[in-house]
Amino acid sequence: MPELPEVEVCRLGLRPELEGQRIEGVTVRAAKLRYDIPPELTALLPGCVVHAIRRRGKYLLFDCRRDGVEGSLIVHLGMSGNLRFVPFGQPPEKHDHFELVLGKQLLRLADPRRFGVVLWQAGPPAAVERHPLLAVLGIEPLTGTFDGDWLHAACSRRAGPIKPVLMDSHLVVGIGNIYASESLFRAGISPLRAANRIGLARYRLLAAAVRETLSDAIAAGGSSIRDYVHSDGGAGCFQIQAAVYERDGEPCRRCSGVVRQIRQSGRSSYYCPQCQH
């Protein structure tokens, strides 16, 4: 599933081509993805200018406006979706379910598993935060308010293992499986350690590791582990430099230990028992 770095890379790739552009039309080829695509989009969006493309967690927010219409198009890529620009006249592929017709090209959403989201929130940009899907989201880990002190306080009453806690989007958004494993490795913290048994100093290390890991992943274009590709069709390469993720049985890159794989909350966790404790 595209996580925060992949969605941010997508946003950065779309921004120069889409911001300031007028939407000429909308094509809906599937009435429903995870939820019904609002049928009124075909009448609302034409004539709108995309004034900004923002990100909240793993959601892309297209702020649109024209006379009499103001709102945000909410897009989630689901498990395997992608947004890409294609020229006029290029036939849609099997899983191309939604597209914006722009002045010089099309922006298509492909979603093979149909777990993505295309929704609409009317009102000024700030109103989108009230949407039920966004209102429950936790803190953004790349903002100044996310630090070790905040994380220590937020986890002080959580007795479960730190890795599933770190991946809880109601607490912190966008830290997927690969980035949780890599952040914990960088901080030297075992994924098995109880969240409320980690001290403030180590939480400061962890918060810094989360920010560093996500920033490095964005710089590397994200992680193309399965289906994820950029808006131009390119692939991310952060997974190539992963220290522990999917390296079960291989030597630790920090010590003489061996990377192990365990299951936590139905997901694979990777860590070095020798240097993570």
C-alpha cells in the first residue's frame, strides 16, 4: 500500500502539472471503489481550477474552485492505485476507473483492487479536515509538533508493542510497515518492546528516526515493493537501501547479528535482536 512517502512523492510529481490547471471534464468508469464515487463530480468539477494539491496522511486533497463551487477532491490510492498523466487519445486500461480531463492531457486513476477513494468535500480548504475519513487521523510526523516529547506522552498508557502502536493512524499518520521497521532499527528499539516501557530519551531518538526515515524515503522516490509507481511511471528505490525490511536471515548492517522476521498484528516485522532492545 502506498504510505506517506509514496503519497508525498505523488503529490510533488502532480503539483507542477496540475496546480493552476482548469478541469475541462470528468470521466467515471467505475461507480464505486471503496466507496461510491459521487456522481455529481461530472457536473461540479468541469470549469474548476485546481488551486492546490495537499496531503493529509495518505490522502491527496485537490482544492478546486470556480464561480459557485468550492471544495476539495479527496483521493486515496488504496492498496495498489496510482495516478498518472496520459495524452489525449490513449485508450484506458482495464483498471483505469476515473480521470480528470485537463487542457493538454488526462490525469487517470488506476486501481486494480478498488480499495481507493474518490470523494468530495464542499467548502474552503480547511473544511476538508471535518470529513469523517480525515477527522480521525493522528498527527503528521513531518510537522514541528511531532517530536519525542509528544510521542512519549502519547504512548505513556499504551501497553502494546511499539511497532503496531507506531503504525496506528489515529496516533501518527503514514508510518507503514517498512517505515516502522526501519525507524525502530535506526533508533535501536525492538518492535516487541511495550510502548509504555520506553523512556523519554529513547522516544526522542525514535521521533528523529521516524522523520529521518520518511524524509529519506521521499528523497528516494518512495518504495516500489509491489505495484506502486510515480505519476510519470517511474519507480521508487528506498526499499533497496532498507536495513532490515525483508532481510530475514541476512547479516545486520550495524552489528554482527542476524535480521529476524516475526508477525505482529498480522504484519511482518523485521529487526536485529542484537542491536535492538
